[in-house]
Amino acid sequence: MSKITAAITGVGAYLPDYILDNFELSRMVDTSDEWIMTRIGIKTRHILKGEGLGTSYLGEHAVRDLLEKTNTDPLDVDMIICATVTPDMFFPSTANLIAHKTGLKNAFGYDMSAACSGFFFALTTASKIVESGFVKKAIVVGADKMSSIVDYEDRSTCPIFGDGAGAVLVEPNTEGLGLLDADLHSDGGGAQHLYMKAGGSAYPPTIETVQNKWHHIHQEGQAVFKAAVSNMGDVSTAIMERNRLSIDDIAYLVPHQANMRIIDATAKRIGLPADKCMINIEKFGNTTAATLPLCLWDYESRLKKGDNLILATFGGGYTWGAAYLKWAYDGGDFSR
Ligand code: UT7
């Protein structure tokens, strides 16, 4: 019997309508389009507006897009994992809310918290569960409403982040396609450089936590920058070496979209030419758990069955990793 692997068989996405560009940002804080483009490489980011709309709204629409594109009956889905650091609320899970809104009545669901690596960690977990035979159809959502935790008075963080969601369908494969290897890492020592201090059990909300802005992202940019470049580069090289993949074997690197300079430096560290790098940070910014599925969605029509992809991620925690994924279908072929 041929070995069962787990493959991505479709990608859906959702980006809210409102676009926050650098010119609007430069009226909010002391910054400029020139500084943001040179230091980060972001021109626009999408922002979810609307009373009471949270991350499940983004995820719901990405899952609807996925179900429609792949012609999947919601009742056939067994499991949904939602990777997010901006859940609608602590409980119930955002995955459950998405499942309810999209009619996944037979699926069990839960959230995964691994910051910008959340989708990557969730994809690996879902793939291993599918490989085991325990579930047949899994949906992995990466979704974040970063605008809900960004301090729009802090010029060092507010240009970076955007809102969005991507969702993939993961199914068993017997042709040797899908997630073939993955290398995942965490280091809680990195927590001091990138965190949101309050709102959890250590510092529940009080007037003081709000006044001190502890419910917003705190980031020491340069420390995170250095850790992102070295860890994403090294783990990508390691996964290529242990799978005997040369640069010529790789169709695309799919890197977390945190900063254009981090993407460039990572590609350079691996020795990969820029045209083999998926990049959409200029349009969407850093959507945290959604960056990797939004890259796959954006480049889907260019992908061919059998293409070798290297996924690379880095985020708060610290969390990071890389995966070797063999793409399972010709992009744009939704008649499968
Ligand atoms: O996805 C999660 C992981 N996160 C990341 O990977 C982010 C990693 N870090 C970064 O991307 C970068 O460190 C930042 C984009 C956050 C900052 O860029 P930087 O080149 O490291 O700038 P810096 O923090 O060293 O600041 C340089 C200068 C400072 O001014 P002085 O002290 O030299 O006078 C800042 O105050 O740039 C100033 N600055 C700005 N100026 C104009 C910081 N933000 C801005 C701004 N506009 N928006």
C-alpha cells in the first residue's frame, strides 16, 4: 500500500475592503511613505471595520471562498484549526465560531496560538492528523485582525500590520504530494522582545492596563529582525539539506511577510534568487497568521502539480520553522 501523505487541495482567502495606505498613516503618526517603503516595504494594508466584527468574520469569509472553490460540502469537513493571536474572545474558540457560521456541522475545531508561525504550526499538526487516517478533510485557517491590538499612536509598529485571513483544505494523498517534511521550533526567551502584556490571566484588564497601553503589541524591532533573519534562513537551509534539495529544485520560497528586508535577507542567506520568492507584503502588510496562506492564494495560479515549495516562518514566542511541501494541483484548476 502506498504511503499516505497530507496535501493542500485548495486555498481560499478574505481581505476586508478598507485600505489603509501610507499617506493616511502619515497623517496619524510622524512617518512617511518613503520611510515605510524603505524600511519595511509596505504600501497598503487591509483593515476590518464594523461594530462587533472580529477575526471569525475574516475566517468565515476565507472558509466560504475555500468551500466554493473546491466544491466541498461543509458536512464532509472533519476538523478545523484556526491559527490566530486575535481571537474574537478567549472562549469559545474562533475555529468553533467559523465552523458554526460556515455550516461545518460535523467538524471539531480549536484555535492555535503561535503568533506569526500559527498557520505553519497548524498546517503541520493538521497534516499529521490527516496522515494518521484520523480525519479525511481538515481546514486550516490563518486569520488575524491585527488592527484590534495595534497602537495607532506608535509609529514603530502601526505601519507593519494588516488584517486578513487565508484557509486551506488538507486531504490524504497517495501520489507522494503534500507536506513531506517540517522543522518546528519555539524559544520562550524571545517573549521579552515581542508580546502583548495584558488581557490574559497575568494582567487582566483594568483602567491602568488600558492607560499603560498594555493591550497593544510591544515589539523591540531590531532584536526581532535579527532573530527572524537568522532563524528563518538557517531552518530553511536545514530542511533543504536534509531533503537533498538544491536551489534549482525549488519553485518558490514561501516566507512569512514581516518586512521586505527580512524576506530579502532570508532569500540571500539561502542563496535563492528574488523571482523564486513569494512576496505580497507591499499590498497586505504583516497579517500575522494569514501571511503564508495569503501568499499561496496570491500565487496559486502560477503553481504546478509537483512544484517544490519551502515554507518559512518566524514570529512572536519566539516561534519559527520551515517545511518542504510538494504542491498537489495545477493552480487555477478548480474542476478537481
Ligand atoms: O511578524 C512578527 C515578527 N516581526 C518582525 O519580524 C519585525 C522585525 N523588525 C522590523 O521589521 C524592524 O525592526 C522595524 C520595521 C520594526 C523597525 O525598523 P528599523 O530599521 O529596525 O528601525 P529602528 O527601530 O532601528 O528605528 C530607526 C529610526 C529611529 O529613529 P532614531 O532613533 O534613529 O532617530 C526610529 O524612531 O527610525 C525611527 N522610526 C521611524 N521613522 C519614521 C521608527 N518607526 C518609524 C516610522 N517612521 N514609522
